[in-house]
Amino acid sequence: MRFLPLFACILFIVSCKDKPKDEANINDEAIEETFKLPEVKPIEHPAVLTQEFVYEMEDALTPECHASTVEVSNGVVIASWFGGTEEKNKDVGIWVSRKTDGSWSTPVEVVNGVQDEDTRYPCWNPVLFKPQGGPLYLFYKVGPSPQEWWGLYMTSDDDGKTWSEPIDLPKDILGPIKNQPIQLADGTILSPSSVETKSGDWTIHLETSTDNGKTWTTSGPLNDPNEFGAIQPVVLNYGNGKLQLLSRTKNEVVSENWSN
């Protein structure tokens, strides 16, 4: 995740007693070597407004984190990601931090995959989205794997400070799989989504809402998985009805779809 800071790893190497003294003079000594990660260089691009860390490495609350998403709600910047011991592990939950008064709040786990006292699944791929005139949405997935997960969402009426109870999306709706929806001038919301099957097929589709996220319909697959196995689309709006989808594929290329 790009918010994690640089850190230094200290490696202590203890010499073997049977090595001669002329071998780097390491007999009976501990040599400390410091290794640093490559320096993070600022991205020079008009689209990049700011670059900063949400938290420092020593303050990390989980060993790993992934799939970050950012949204602005009434001037408050909210970030979310999934975090735990490792992706796919049952302890992975959805975390949120808010930037107010120039600083980020301590991350809080807002939801996990506990089903009952005996069952817990990992959470996946949170997506924050603020529709016009609506609450802040936090979409995410729960399940043992991408082939078996299902879509849920929570809403916030106070810019990510508190959240509703999780709500299951309809069975054939997964929500935005990894990237944010867009909202057109007429209020229509287009949510980029995809399906991974147990047989190995990858297909992309769009989920559409005309009532600000209350109900959804699906386009059905927009690609032939035998030609391009595609998932995790992002939708780009060029105006005047011109839309582009860019997707990750199994073919080691980025595929594209264009609106008519």
C-alpha cells in the first residue's frame, strides 16, 4: 500500500568460531549492516494533489494491508483498506482512517468477516463512494476466496465517523470490485465490477443504479473470457457519453472497452 513509510532493517550477522581472523575479521564479532528500502520519489503530475502517509510503519496495527481507496465527503478525506496478517486470512478486516484538521486519525477496523461464533471469512477490496446528495458508501466483499465472495456495503451520514450495519447486496450484484463507481450528469451511477469463477473464467460487467444506489441492475459480461480473461475494471468518463473501461487481464495486457 502506498501509504506505508520507509523503514530500515537491521541485520545482525554472528560469525562462526572456526573461521580464520583474516576472513573479514568477523571471528567472535557481530557485524551490523543497515539496509534501507529505496527512497520514495514524489510523483510529478497535475493529477497528484498531495502525497503523504496515513500512518508510520511503527504504528501499523496489522502486519499487512492492501487495496486502498480514498474519497472526499463534505471536505473530509476518508481512506480505507483491508488489513490483517495476510491477504486471504480469516483475520483480515476493513479499516478506515479520516483526515481532519490536517492529520489522519488512528485507523479503526470498521467491519470484519465474522458470520457466527464458529465461522469467520476474510474481507476484501473496500471501495468508498459518495454519490450526489447521498451518504458515503463503503462497499466491500466477504468470503473465503474471490470465486466465492459476496458483496456488501455500509453507509455513513457523518463523513466516515460512524457506519451503518452491513447490508448484503442482491445475489447477482457484487458492487464495485476494486475501483470506484462514477456518477453521470443525469445521476446514473456506473459501478465497474467483475466475476471470477471456480472454473477459471474472468469476466467484467457494469452495475447500474438510477436511484442513487438503492437498487442495481447488471449489464452481464462485457468480454469473452476465452479471448481476454478480464477483471477489476476502472471506468473513465471523457464526457459527451464517451466512456472507457480498462481492465486487468490474464493476457499480460490491459484490455479496453468503449461505450457506443
